[in-house]
Amino acid sequence: MDVDAIQKLTEKLNLLEQRLTREHPHLHNMKDKSLSNENSNIVNERWIRNMENRFEKLENTILEKNCDKKFHLLEETVMELSKQVKQQVLYNDRTERLEIIVRDQEKTIVQLRQEVMQIKQTGSAIQDFLVPTVGEHDKNGNTKDDIKNKSGITQRIGSTAASSGLRDIDSNKKRLLLPATQQPVTTPTIIAFYAYKAGDTPSITIQYPLVFDVVKTNNGNGYHPSTGTFIAPETGIYVFTWTIRESGNCFHSAQLMVNTSEIGIIHVHVGSGGDSEGTGVVVTHVNAGDDVYVRTNAYWNNCNIISNGAGRSSFAGWKLS
């Protein structure tokens, strides 16, 4: 029951007491007088029943107001739970998509390994075939005396054939080791992003992905403000930093996630009437297509995450090399 309802009820009780005093002054002199008149008793009983009915109606009205207030709170709770369910569905979809990507990458790795083994076997067979052929130029049934009796022309022909065979071996090795086409040298692309939350985020739940919806920098277009996820355009070493601001008695633990693995975590706990923030920095290797995002931990979460003109909750990152 709120303060206004209690005050109104008190005023009505005072008015009823004043009316009772005016209409039945003899009720205040019960110690000195007694009601012997039967009609007076009947009238008093009716008046008491009437007052009881009025009190009952007043109590029902107060209960209805309290019910309306509780219903409004329930509506707000249902709306908040609906938002959380939608966020969880998005998180589950992202996890399923990442699992599919991992399976495809595993298949690709197996295929590449098979191709490498085939290339190695082919190169070994070519080398086994070519090298003995070069050595047999002097093993075709000729004796030492025959070799000594060779003319200078025959020796030059044999030497030329041997040199040609060695050049063929070197050429085959180069073809096996070098790619079919030379890739042009390209200038590294600058990849960097920075975003912060537009406002406060109330009633944070466990493992809740945080969305930083105001984008200030997004070179490489890897950050997606609708989900709060950075999808790495290239493989490399990246630096990520995230800041969480709290006030009042609120506290949260915020994780930096790469796909489904935690890479870093911070915890911010503010005392009564306080205001504080925490920042985490991580340097890590990320593959092209990996999802990087910030979420709350499974434990240690209470109250709101703050972001306003006095201080922002933010998320940023850039490719180091």
C-alpha cells in the first residue's frame, strides 16, 4: 500500500469518527449511561453494519489498486524476460553457426593434408625415377677399359646428358615446391573498431551478450552493432579492450569471448552510493571469420550496467599484425 492510499484512508476514518460523534453523542458517555431503548440499539446496529460495509468497500478499493500496481510490475517483468529470450535465441543461433564453420574447417584441413601427401608421394616417385637414370650413363655394360677408350666427343655427349638430367631434376623440384602462380604483394588493410552503449542496460542476466550500438570507428567493417559482435576479416594478432561502468550497489563480471571460448574477464563491484568502472585488455590470435564479443559471466551479476554522458561502457579492437 502506498503513502497516498494510507493518508486518504486516515482522513476518511477521521471524518467517520467526527460524524459518529455528531450523530451519536451518547456513545461517548457509555460509562455513565446505558442504552435501554431497543429501537436505539437497532439503529446503532444498522449504523455499525453500514460502517462495516463502507470499510469493506474501502479495503477492496485499496486491494484493487495494489493489484493494478502488481500487474503493471508483472507486465514489465514479462517484457524484460521476452527481451532476454530473444537475446538467448540469437546467442544459440550464433553458436550453431560457429559449430558448422568448425566442422567445415576440419573437413578442409583433412582434404589439404591428403593433397599434401599426394604431392609428396608424386615428388618422391619422380626423384626415384630420374636420379638413377642419370647415374646409368656410365653403367651400360661398359668396362673401365671401354670408358678410358672413349673419344672426347663421346665424353662431352655423356657430360651434356648428365647435366641436362640434373637440370630436369632441379626443374621438377622447383615445380613441386613453388605455387603455380605467384601471388602479388598487397598492402596490409587497417582493421580497427570502437563502439559504446547508447544508454543503461537494466536487469542484466547470466551470459548476456552486451550490444555496443553507437559505432565511432569501423575500418574493415568487421564490427556489427546489431549484435555487438566483431567478425574478424583477416587472420592475425589482435588487441581488444572493453570497459564496464557500474553505480549504486551493482556488480558484474564481463567476459571477452572468441567464438565459445573465454579469452579475458573483468569484475566491477560498486559500494553503496558509489560509481566506478573497470577495463580489460587482451592480445590474442584470431582466425578470419571468428566471432569476438563481450558477455556477462554465469555468476556475479546484479543490477544495471551504466553508460551515459558521465562515462561510457565501450568495446574496441584492432589488428596488430
